[in-house]
Amino acid sequence: MIQPVFKPFEAADAPAVVSMMEQFYAIDGYPMDAVVSKGLFFEFIENESLGKGWVIIADGNPVGYIILTFVFSFEYAGRIAFLDELFVSETMRGQGIAKQALNFIAEAAKALSIKVVYLEIEPHNEGAKKLYLSKNFKEHKRGLMKLIP
């Protein structure tokens, strides 16, 4: 089994992470502007209150990334996180890297005093749903809604 390393984001990681974001967004046909995403990457790593990010390294190469964003919740009495993005490159899938990433996220959340981690998945992505359920994520009875002001 591959033993990935979870390296905190650094400025030098921007090109690799943005390239992987393009691959991730393409899976479901989401629009993505690489220039905007690169700027957001730098904003994100410069402001620790926004969250934490890690590059997933296997055999010395970036093969994925994790982005946890932070929110303060009165309901949960403190900081909660949203697993905004978890991506493993197509060639590295099926090798246990995402499972290990979820174990890492659980430990990181404890260390960061996060009360709960939320995430969203595409309805058609049964593989992701099965993976998250196997790692103790639970389906939430509330629906996710959005407002774009």
C-alpha cells in the first residue's frame, strides 16, 4: 500500500494544486479560471483563519490535495470545517490514498479543535459516498442550499 505524505500548502505548490483543481472540476464539467484559482490559493494560504490545505505526496510526487475551510458555529459551540475539496489524481485512485486522506483529515480536525466536518458530494458519485460512509461520515438530514448575492 502506498503511504502518502500530507504536506501543508506552500506558495510553491500553487501550480501543481491549480492544475489538479482543473482536473477535479472537469470531472463534473464545472467552470474554472486557473488565474482566479491561483490568486485564491495565495489568499487562502496567507490567511490561516480561512482554513488549511495539504498536498498529497506519493513517491515524491503530488498526487492530490485536501482543502478544509473553517466556519464558526454557535450550534456546534465553536469552529467547524467544510471539506471543500479532496482530490486524488485518476492514475492513483483505488490504492487507498483517499481512505488515508480521510484518516488524516479526522486527526487534523481533532488537532485543530474542529467540532464537525461537513462535505458535499455529487448525487451520482456513489463511490465517494460509499468511501465517506466507510470512514464514519453520516448523511445529514438537512439540505444544502445556496445564495449567490
